[in-house]
Amino acid sequence: MASILMCLFIQKLTIMLKFRRATVDDTLLYFEWANDAEVRAQSFSSQKINFEDHKKWFLSKLMNKECFLFVFTNESNTNIGQVRIQEENEQGAIIGLSIAAEFRGQGYAKEMLKLASDFFLSTRLQFVINAYIKESNLNSKYAFENAGFEFVNMIEYENFNSFHYIKKLK
């Protein structure tokens, strides 16, 4: 699938972000991002991931037509992060993201979430995308809010107090 090119304005700077569907060639990249210490700390399952387990999981997600794995690159064509949207049923999906350590805090999360969710919803008009964020992960909370997700409530998700956000077409 061809890359999707979007021009974004962040703090008066023009930033080019592209995203594409992940491929088997991204297995190691996703593994490295998934095992980053901060990603593990903010995940609902914080233990390190074994490569063979990751490889099986990743390949199954690539084959799953209800799972969308997007790799984002910047204007230098450097991989900066990923967004995953997994359909859960006929009208609901769940979203997650991670950003490479060297690109955190630069406004990419908000833009990646906005682009990926808008792209997904453009062909799934009745879907609601759910986001569950640990109560301690305020950076993600703000990124989701700034990407157009609406706060629903506080819930216990995967044994953690969590913010529940949604995004749908209005």
C-alpha cells in the first residue's frame, strides 16, 4: 500500500508525516518499540516481551483483516512510531500507540492518533474507537484529548484505574 502523506502544522513548523501499513519487515522494529522501558511501564502488561512470542503475535496481527498496524515516518523518512487499531466487534475498535524514545514530547502522538483514527473512521462510519489509558499516563491522556477523543469515564481496565476515551464521526 502506498504511503499516505499528510502535511501537519505543529507549533508553526511544517512537519511531514507519512504512514503506511506495517509489513513483516517491521517485525523487529515493533519488537524494539514494544520492549522500550517507558512503553512497558505504560502498558497494561508491563513484563518484557520474548522475541518468538512477539513474532507470532505480530504475524497474526498482520494476517488479521480486523487489525490495522500503521508505521509513521517523519520528513526524513525516519520511523517515529506506530498506531494499532483493532476491531473488537461490528461497531467498536480499540486503539494504542507508541513513539520511539527520541521523538517523544514533540507533538507527534496527537497527530499520529488524529491521522490514524480519521483514516480508519473514514471507511467505518458507524464505528467507535475506544482508548484506555492508565491513570498515571497523563502524556497519553492529553495526546488523545488533543486528537479529538472524548472522555467517557474512569474505569478499571486490565486491573488498572484507567481513563476511557472514544472517538467517532459526528
